Amino acid sequence: MLRESYPPRNKQVGGNFFPIHVATPLEHCKSTDHKGVYAQARHGEIRGFVGVDTEYEVPKKADLAVDVTTQSIPSIVHSVVLLLETTSLL
């Protein structure tokens, strides 16, 4: 779902919404898939799986982009915390 189709932030029920683009390459996601969901999707056991039978739409205006192949998990968490702090949510 593209950000343009999201409701305006100030009108959302339940608070704030921050699109975060998980920019990790698909091949990395498949190679580290310990639960086997990509294999299940390739065999048709899961339908509508992004990256297998549904195209992924890169968000045009994400508030944050993360990639576990270039960033550590602590660094990604820190970025999310900073995003929340800059909006006075933490």
C-alpha cells in the first residue's frame, strides 16, 4: 500500500503512523527465511505473498528506510527510537 493511499496522520484513529521501508533485498530475506514461508509461497501454499506472487511497491515517502544487510539490528532500533523521539512519542 502506498503512502498516498494512507489516511492523513492527524485523522487516523488510534494515533500516529510512520511508514518504514524495509529495504532489505529479497534474496537476503529468502536466504534467511528460517520459518520457510517463502518456500510455502513458491509452492502455492500461501497466496498474495509479496516478493513471490505479488509485486512489492517501494514507498515513495517513507519516514525511515532500513536494510539488515547494511545496518545492524541495534542501529535500526536506534533509528526507530529516534523517529519516535523526534515526534515526542517517547
